[in-house]
Amino acid sequence: MRRREHNEMQTEFRIRGEFLRLLHTTGVYAVTDDALRPEELLQTVDALLTGGVRLFQFRDKRRSDRDRVSIASAIADRVHAQGGLMLVNDRADLAVAAGADGAHVGQDDLPAPAARALLGPSRVLGVSASYLPEIGPAEEAGADYIGFGAIFRTDTKADAEHAGLDLLSEACRQARIPVVAIGGITEARIADVIRRGADGVAAVSALFRTDDAAQAAAALLDAVARSRSAEIAESVRRRPKGSPLPFQG
């Protein structure tokens, strides 16, 4: 009986665990651009998958719910075929309808506890935050990660609250769950963001508004990997003599 309950629990949390694993291994989270036509969007998703991205968030503020579910389902099929995961922005109900792996909600969207109730315990829940007091309630609601920003000014969301790098540092220190930096993320800015403690980066323009999405994906993935390696090397250099290495248990 205990073994069956254990297996059921493992299955129940498999998707959430896989999201965290992919965030840890890749560090790049692609948020779709609703300015693209559906066929362009799907082509870009395919290119990003080719480039190595495995985490996606479908964000669409323009279309009808029927169209959103249709497009989200098509993206989810492509992403799942490559071993990736896809969340839906704002709408937990559409995430369930589209067969997505979870939802990401903002401070003005469906409250995080209600989103978790709709998603159930098996799907991923992300919550946006721009201020430190917003982190605790998100964690208590069962969020799997925090999307913190906007770190830099961004044309994608002109009304986004500006958080900045210093606040990101404090958010990463306070949060008990992974923090994903979003807002104006470019290849050149990734090192600064990772240095402040972010577990990953989310990007729209850098991935969906480029001539070569596959190359852009590979460049961002490489920038995250190099920045993480640099942080480990710096941590080792600064450690007191005789203390354990940062990656030792």
C-alpha cells in the first residue's frame, strides 16, 4: 500500500519536478510573442527547439479563447515531442483545456491559490513578482517558481513594473523557490542576472524577434552556461582555505 502511494505521489509531481530539472539544466525560458501570426509562431517554436530551448510559456493577450486553446495545443504538441514543457500565461483554465503543463499568473490575474486549485497538484504554477512582499504569498500558494522583473526596461510589456538588478539580488536571497529573471533579457545581460542569483532567464524579444531563432536560442543557452560556470569558479576562488567546495554535499 505504501509503495503504491509512493508511486502515485511520484507520478503526481513528475511534471513539476521535470520543470525544475529543465530550468536547472538549461536556464532559458521562452515566452511567446503574440505579435506573430500563428504559423510564424509555430515556426519560431520549432527553431527554438532546434536551438535547445525546452521550456516555453504561451502568452497571448489578443486572440479569442478558442484560438488560444488551439494555438497552445499545437505548441504543446511540438514541445512535448522534444521532451520539453509548456505553460500558459495568465489563464489556468486555458492551460488545462490545452493540455499544457501549467500556468503562470501575474499579480493582477487569477489569484495564485485559485490558479493552483484549477491546475491541481500535478501541474506547474509560476507567479510574477516585482516587489519582495509578493514572494512569500506566492510560495504559500504553491508556486513552483517566481518570475521576477522587469529587470530591465522592455518594449514587450511597456507597463511592467521595473524591479532592477539590486532588487533581483534580494529576491533571490529571500525566495525559497527558483527565481527566473524577466524583462529586457539579452545575451549581453545574462551574466549580470546570473551573478545576482537568478536560477534562469525568461525572454520574448531576444528569442522571438530575431532573424535566426535557433542561433539566438543557442547563444542564450551558452551565455547562461558560461555565466553559471564563472560564478562557480568565482565562488571557489573566494572560499576560505579548507572549506568544502560549493558543489560538495
